[in-house]
Amino acid sequence: MKYNPLTKKLFTDKGEFIKELHCPFQPDWKKMKVNLKDQTIRNCNFCQHPVLDTSRISDELILEIVQKEPHTCLKIDLDQSNLILSLSIYGV
């Protein structure tokens, strides 16, 4: 995946737009309720939307999930191994 912290936009490795990240709540991942069926998903204590840990799954699967359920929130860490940072003001 490619993430631009300037624009807060997330893309697949192929450059397909996944989602613009924005959360007014700044929830703590460790305090979120764990989904017993899927350890990569937790539920936000503030907005009740599912939050997907992007460090464990492919960008293609993330894109598919977000297309099916646009309100899914995404957790990214800038140092996760499957993430490339882009600082271009023009997108990817």
C-alpha cells in the first residue's frame, strides 16, 4: 500500500485509490473491543464503525472491503512493513 500523510490518502501498490483517512475521534486501538471472529477488526468505541488493521492483509483485500463497506475505518501505522510513504502533493 501507499499512504500520503500530506493528503491522508491511501492507495494500493498499483495506485488505485482506497480511501482518504480522517477520524475526529483519535481512538486508541488497544482500548477497542476485539472482534472475536476476526482479529484484524475492532469496533470503534466512539462511532461504532468497524476498524480494520491494515498491517495484516493485502491492499487488494482492503480495497474490496472498503468498496463493499465504505464506512469501514482503517488503522495504519507509518512503520508497518506493507506500507510505502509518499510525500507527493499530487497524489500517490
